Amino acid sequence: MSSNSIEKLRTILKRKATIFHTGGRRPLDSLEQSWIGRVTVALPAEEQPVDVQGNVMAPIMQLYLPAMPFVPQAICDVKLLTVFLSPDVLDHEDMEGYMCIREYTSVEDLVEKDFGEAFMHIKAFPLFPELIENDYPVWDGEDIPEEYGDALNNMDEEEPDYFEDIVEEIHAVHKIGGYPSFIQPGIDFGEGYEFMFQIASDAKAGLNIVDGGSFYFAKHQNEGIWRGYFDFY
């Protein structure tokens, strides 16, 4: 198997991402600190969101994007992003109406708010970002786009193993940018949607999404609409 062919495919596939480490350091006493299990601010007129059934959504994540070493182009103008989820979100395959993502292009008018504790008994922890230069997609069989599948098959006589020969590491952690670390194959957010970030099961924060799963969030490139999905083992 040609090492040059493998390296060429790696170069084509790899994307930058910011991954997050939970805790381990003292949090900053600043809005520039990102959190899992906590949302601290909103606009003065913004109340705690409710789901389509009228249940109060709980805070789950707050990200200060200017402190990130990388963010996708589609949200590069966003300064702060907050995430709320319904306590019933895991009961519905379609997350529409059971999630709320708020984007702020300025933090000047934000005020402190007490949104209570996160659902699922998540412990609030500060998140510390790290740049990843080589995030790779999790592809399983039919997930591989045709053009890349052809490239894999035509490398040489021996068909390479995608995970052993191509992928260096799968970052199935809290992440912004890069690729979603899907557990189940065959996932498609729909035409015009681009993956933005994921919230993963986190032992330190006490977050277990059913069975080691993750929440994934994509944004429509033109309409700005968010779509969510979750899967698990």
C-alpha cells in the first residue's frame, strides 16, 4: 500500500476542530470561560426557554467562541453560544422543539441570569479548548462518499482498512468544528446543513447520553436554522 496515497487522502479528509477538556484547572472569573452544565447569561428580555410541550429547558453548555483556536466559518461572527435542552429530549428522535441554541454576535448587552441546574444531574465544569489539526470522519461502510470510496479501492491491489490505515484518531468528545463522531451509521442532517458542534457523554460532568452517546448540532448554511440529533451505543 502506497504511503504517499494514504497521506494524500489524509490531507484531503482532515479538518481542524476545537476539542474541550473538562475541568482540571481553575475556571476563569470571566465571560470568556466556556462551560458544560451551566449557562450564566442572556439578553435582559430572554427568559428560560420551554419545549413544545411547555416544559422548561435546562442549561447544558455555554461557549465563548473568540477564545477558541478554531470555529467553523458559518459561526465565526458569533461571540457567545448557549445551549438548552428539554428534559424530555431523549424521548424524541426529532430534537426540533426540544432544543434551544442562542447565538450572540455581541456580549455587551448580556446580563447575568440564573437558569438553574442542568438536566440529567450534570455537574457544571469549565471547558478548556485545544486545537486539533487532523479530525477525521467516522465512516462505516455505506457512509463513505463514492469519490472517497473509489480512492480507497484504487490505492493498490490490497484494499486499505479505513480506521487502521487512514484515520489517526477519532475525537468523540465535546467538540466544535471538524466532523461529528457518529456512533450509528447512515446519518444525514439534510441538504444545506453543516455540522457545527457536539456534546459528548462526559464522565467527569456526570453526563451519560443513554449509553455513551452524543448530541450533534448542525446549522443550515443559508437559513441559519439549527438541527439536532443524538445517538448512542
